[in-house]
Amino acid sequence: MHPRHIVLLAFFFSVVAANASAQIVNVQAFAGKLATPGFSGQAALAADWLSGNSNVLAGTAGATIFAKHDAWFSFLTGSAAYGIKGKSGKYDDDSFQEKTFVHVRVRRDLSFNGLSLEALAQHEFDRFRRLKTRAVTGVGLRWDGDVATGFHVALGATYLAQFEQLLRPKAGDPVDLYLEHRLSTYFAGVLEISPGTALSLTLYAQPLFENYLDTRTLVDAAIQVAIGKSLALRVNWAMGTDSHPAKDVLESDGASKVTFVASF
């Protein structure tokens, strides 16, 4: 194995050992990237500031590093968001968003009809989904193929070992860190409609092995348009569901986002 992949695998196991109910986070925009040999990456940064009668101060940041060498492909992505708000020139003592996310994935092309073997690890914290810790590790198979000119699809199935702990446990909630076993299946499609412009759709389903009715799903659709050699505008809409959420947590979350992405 190439040394750069050994470094990412070392980080893989450090994530599993760390401390992060759970909404699926779509990483297929990174997992399907046609990375150039060697290292590459991208970063995004956003801030929102309102003052006066309405007060909002919020920021998000994210970065991704890719590594490719022969049949090996790896990426490490992380993001964080924090925000406070208030009124009449004063901010509340409490935040209205507070979350972090880290994901690392290593893939080995099996050179057999588009099949590859991939392993992943992930850590997530989200105060307002009452998620104190979500640490995930898994291994599975992925198939990639071009079904038409400019239309690339991927299908994947992964076994997940998932460790979770909730913030402020309530009656009926698990109190300590607990383990779940899930099957993560996904479809990811990217259609290039013109040079520099692409549409993408990702579908996830993650049923619990012990009870398939306990399922988490995600639908994520996006369009990305290049506005320069290393800058792009990405607009996406996503809806995630959890059929068995923690108490006082809604079953679904929707989000629309506009992002400028810088590549290097």
C-alpha cells in the first residue's frame, strides 16, 4: 500500500476510537470524484452576520483532501457549523446550531467489472439532533459504471457498526453508548449536461439488521456549475428521515444550500 493511504488508514482507526439521532450525511459527491493522481482537495467557507433589530452570527467551514495512487483512492472530509442569534442588539447565551462531522474512506479497485472494496469511518456531533456521539466504521462493495455518455452511476452496499450516545437522555432513551448494526445501501448518479455543469442524485437507505422497519433514508439532489478553472457554484436540496428518532426529535430534516467550492 502507498504511504499516503497508510496515513489515511491510521486516521481511520483514530476516528473509530474517538467520541460524535442520526441523519445520513451524503459523501458521494466526494466518493465519486475522478481525482487526479497524487493529492488534491477543496474547501468551502461561509458566514452570516445580521445586526440591528435582528442579530445573527453564524459560520460554516469544510475541507476535503483526496489521495489517488494506482488502484487506491482515499479521501478525508470534515465540516463544522456554529451560530448564535438574538434581537435588539443583544445575542442569546445559547447557540442555535452546533455540529461537527468527519468522514474518511479508503477504496481499492478490484479490476473486475467496475467493482471496488471500500472501508470507512465517521464521527459526528449535533447538539440539536441530541447526538453526543456517533462513531461509525464499515466495509463493503461498490460498483461504478457509465450507463450512457456523460452519465456515471454507482451502487454500494456496506456493513456498518455504529456507536451512538444521546445528549440529555430522556425516559426510554438509551443512557450510555450503545452499538447498532446496519446495512448501508446507496445509489449515486451524476449527469454531465454540458462542460462544467452537472446534475447529481444520491439515494441512501440504512435499515437496522435486527429490525428492517428501523430505517434511515436520504434523498440528495444537486446541480454544480463551474464559474472558473478552480471555482464552482453548487446548489443542492436534501431530505433525510429516521423512522425511529430519539424522543423530541423530528423524523425528517430538510435542507437547501448554495455553496461556492474552491478546488486545489
